[in-house]
Amino acid sequence: MYLLVCIPAYNEEGVIGDLIKKTLSLADSVVVCDDGSSDLTSKE
């Protein structure tokens, strides 16, 4: 079985990087959907 997790994100700079790392320890892939954040969420 293959597990892909989709995480919605909006202005989650400082949080999203650790969340992705923790999620990857449980899932095969992670997709982050950033809906126009005004911070550096997409850079993490």
C-alpha cells in the first residue's frame, strides 16, 4: 500500500518544515497545497 498525504498550508512558515519531516516518517509522499501565503511557507 502507498500512502500520500496532502497538507493544506497558509502562512505556516516555521511550522511546515517540521510537519513535512514528521509526516514523511509515516507516509510515502507528502503534497503541500499552499494557497498564496504571504510569508515564506513555500521556501520551507
